[in-house]
Amino acid sequence: MARRSFRRFTVIVIVFVVSILFGGAAGMVAGYLRSAPSLDQVVFEQELTSYVYDVHGRRIASLYRENRIPVTLDQMPRHLLDAIVAIEDTRFYEHHGFDVRALLRAAWADVRRMLGHEGFLQGGSTITQQLAKNAFLSHERTLARKLQELLWAIQIERKYSKAEILETYLNEIYLGPGVYGVEAASRYYFDKSVSELTLPEAALIAGLAQNAGLHSPYRDPEAAKRRRNTVLLRMEELGMITPEESAAAREAPIVVTDTRPARNLAPDFVNYVISQLLELDGIDVNTIYAGGIHVYTTLDLDMQRAAQEAVERAFGNPGGILARATTTDANGLRQPQVALVALDPRNGHIKAMIGGRDNDQFNRAVQAVRQPGSAIKPFIYTAAVDNGLSPATVLVDEPFEWVDPFTGDVWRPRNFTNRFSGEMTLREALEQSINIIAVKLLADHVTPRQVIDYARRMGISTLVTEGRRHDAVLALALGGITNGVRPIDMAQAYGVLANQGVRSTPMAITRVVAADGTVLYDFSPEQEVVLSEVTSYIVTDMLRGVIERGTGRRANIGRPAAGKTGTTDSNHDAWFVGYTPELVAAVWIGNDLPSPMVVGGTPVGSGEAAEIWGNFMRAALADTPPSDFRKPASGLVEDVLIDVKTGLLANTTCLMIPRTEMRREIFAAGTEPKELSPRCHNPFWTPDQQEGLIRETDFRPLLPGL
């Protein structure tokens, strides 16, 4: 009786323990299934490559953590599907998520290897299990994770067809550096779509699934060929291809593209685009690098290449001063550095951008704040013309000094040549970049604060007017300012003159489209009238002379263009900013840590910047017919003959004025001279009483051609 009771108790205990074990196992299984993500998450939350396009729709960059281009199963050739199944999961169409035979075979191979026999570790995972594994953030090799992977694979097989599983796997699989999925791999290795793959190419890609690094055709072509041929022999063994097809494919050479798709053709510009995207609501880093968005930009890839070639030409000439000046700093960056940014002044579209010579993270075109030197002078002359002065206004280039009323310190600015030229018109002073005249304009005609106001309205964002150190001082005339200016701001500001007084805010992005085709953002130019058409045209006409006769002659491109040089003291910075009606570009050269750019006593100056500008503009506008700057419909008085020494009227009968000292000039209506130059006295006529002008047709021309 006692023995029966003991047996009954033992049975009850065993049943209880087994129930607990099975219940625990069932609970664990249920827990794993509840915690496992669905295949929908894998399909719809795959990281997608985003693309950046130029203004003509050409791809300039791919943005990704995982470069993936989803395609459907019917876009993949049959021999690719067969190759993957043959080498990765022979019984894919027969099992229900896991393959017992494969597991046993892999286990036996692993045991043999541990006992000292040759062979490779085998995983025994089916395609479905691999898909399950790829869905987990953690890839640790633990029993719990392996069990979860196995259980999820079973669930996947129950819910989805083999075609859906295979398609997802082939879009998910890692096949090379940053390359995920068979479409991205086809483009990376063969520069073609997956639908165009030949049998040998498909077998090579299938062979990469197990270890893309070990079998890379770029890293080890022989290893890639051996792996490809293993795939082909397996396909032959399974009857997927004939022995003849297998033999022919195994004899085919490994031919991969010499020029793998460039991830980024304009790195500085694309980084700028990314910074702009991150300022938009609803777009974050994950959207940019995994959301599959399409970003349409203003960049012109042809102009970008022209900019790159112009910079490379300048620094790559072994006998040129920029090549001889080049050194490498402590950070491994080449010095001097360079920046170039080009805009369409009519809408603000950024057409080209070079942020430096080494593709580092510092974009000098938009981030560098450097002293402008004489490139600041057009803002002074713009303020002067807009306040009643004219190109014919005469000032005296002579020694000048200014005494600080608080400290008694004396400031004596000097010209670059250390010489003085006496009387000269504003046009001549700007063409020759005469410092004294610019200082006198600030001292006697327009105030520094007025000039700062004009510069700000035109697009300069870095000038300082408050605090102990500010820019509202006479030294502004020489470009000596507290912080400096940015190349992109200089291009924008000069663009106002090119665009009849309308400021166009620089823009890089025109449209952002989601992966499903939804338009997320659509941008239009931001513009504002900040200057009169007449003032813009007159200053532009004066700046044309800088290129045609003045300090910017190395920027002459054989078509209507205007611009200004700029070189700072000790040659720390060199600039050229210039424009045509269609394009404005700013070029800066300098060391990142400001220091003199001098080679063997020869300084690097604005001439080098002007040459880069000229070479860029010639190439960028090669297919654009030349056009002249548009004249204002009204408010402009043209073709007025003046005496350049007095700024007053001259005439062809003025025998006392040398021909070289007469010029036909333009004026804003109301600013043209009314008086005859005293060097042109003639007792036989006087100015017209109504208009105050002398009509040349009343006299016999004595100086033909004027």
C-alpha cells in the first residue's frame, strides 16, 4: 500500500515537472514569437538609398548606410535565382523554414573540422533563416537567438510565399562594401541592371552571398573566379544548367567595371545639401541615409566639373606659383586652400561649389570667413553711385591721414603701389583699385554704416556694427573688417549687380520627393529688390573696366563680364568675384591659418584667383551665347563726353584736352555734368540754355572718333 502510494506520488511529481518544462518551453516559444518582428517590417523598413540629382536630373550622389535598390522578382533573371538557391539553400522550395538535413550536414562538417579534418565551418541556415537573422539588430551567436531565428523562420514560411521570401532576401542580402541587394550589386560590379546579368555574372554575385569580402573580384579575382565556378558546378549538378552551359560560363573571364559608381560627384555641395535638408521639418538623418528620398538640386554637373578642372589646372601646373606654394599642414591638408562657388544671379541657384582641395569636412565656400581686401570696394562704390556720385566724379589720390579723436593715433592708408596719381575719376579709381579714393569716399561722401547697410542688403551677413570692435570705420574701405566675409555671400552680393538690383537668396534644393513618389518639398527662388536698376547697371559698367583695363585683366573671358580683385595685407587672402548676366562666381585662395602666401619673394595674389575664375567661366559658359548686361528702360543718360581730369563736359573741339583724357560716360539721370570743363574753353559757343548740354553736332569735329 505504501509502495503504491509512493509510485503514485512519483508519477504525479514527474507529470508535474514535465508539465512545467513543457509549459515553460511553450511560454518561451510564445514569448519569442511575440517579440519577433513581422516580415512586413523587414520588407517595408529596409534601409533605402537616397539619391541627389543635378538640375538636369543626373545623379550626383547616393546617400546610404546600406546601398539598396529594391527590385521585384520578375526583374531578376532566372539564372540568378537558380544560382542563389543552388549555393545557399538547395532545398529552399521543399522545406518549411529550416532544413533538418542541412543542419545535420553542417553539424557533422563542424565536428569533423574540430577533430582536425579539413573543411569549412557550415551554418546550415536556410534562406528563410538568413532572412530572419538579418531582421534582428543583434547578431550574437546564442542558443536563445538561434531558437528565436528558427521559430520566426517557421512563422515566415506559414505566412508568406516562397516568391515573397526569396524577393525580400535578394533585396536584403549584403554583397559588398555598402552594397545591399542584387540590383545594387549588379550596378556596383558590372554597371548594369540586374535584369541584364549574364550567367557567369549572376553566379559571381551569388557566390558573394556567403563572404563578399573574401570573394570580392576587386580584392582577389582568383578567389572570386573559384567561388563563381563552384556555384556553376552546383547549378550543373542540380540540373539547373547544362554541362555545356556550365563549361562555357566557367571559362568566361571575370570582367568587372573599372569605374565603380561614384558615391558622390560633388562632395562639398552634397554636404551643403544635407545640412539644408536637416533644417526641414520631417527630415532627419535616418530619412536622408535610409529613407530612399530623391533630392533634386540646382547644381549643374557640367559646371561643377568645370570648377574642379579650373582648380586642378591652377594647382596642378608644376611650374605655377600655386603648385610651388603648396605644402601639407599638420592635419595632412594641402595649403593654400581654395573655394569656388557659382550662382545663377537670376534665381540664386547654386551651379557649382568647391569647398577645398582635400574633401575634408570644412566647406570653405560656405563656412570660411575671410578678409575680403579690395573685393569689398564695389559696395562702397554702389553706395556712392546710389547717393548721387557718378563714374565721372573726380577725387584726388594723394597722401591721407586720419587722427583718432580718442587716442590721437594717426592712420595713414597707402595704395598697393605706394604711389599717388592725383586727380582721377571714380571709374579709374575702381579699375586700378586705388585705396586712397575708397577711403575718401567713406570719409567725405558716404559713411561706413551706409556701406554696411548696402552690403547687408545685397547679401553680406558677417559685418559687425555693435560692440567695441566693429566694422563701421574707415578701414572698411581696405577690407579690414572684424570677422571677414564668406565666398557664398560675396557671390550673392555681386549677383545683385548682375540681376538689375534684385537679390536672389542662394538655393541648393528645388524639390524633395519621398520613396513612394510623394512630393515632400517644392522650393521657389526667394528674391527681393534691394537696389535700383540704374545703380546696378552703372556699377556693373565700372566693374567691366576692372577686367578690360584694370587689376582683373587675367579674368578676361572674351564676353561681357564684370568683377573685382581682392588681396589682403601680407597676401593672406586672394579673391576674385565676378559675373556675366547668367553666372556669378566667387574664388578665394588662402591658407586655413592666415599666413603669407609667398614663394621665392613672389606673392600669391588676386591674379591667381582671377585666372581660376576665368578658366571656370569660359568652360561653364562654353555652350551659352554671349549676352550683354541689360540696360535700364529709363533713368540712364549715356554717351556723355567728359574730361576725365575734371569730370566735366568735353567736346570734340576741346583742343586743350588730350584725346586719352576724354571719355564717353554714363550717368544716372540728374547726375550728369552741366558745366564745360575749364580745359575746354572756346569763346564761340556756350552750353544749351534748356538742357545745359553742349551739342556736338553744332561744331565741326576736330578729333575724329570721339
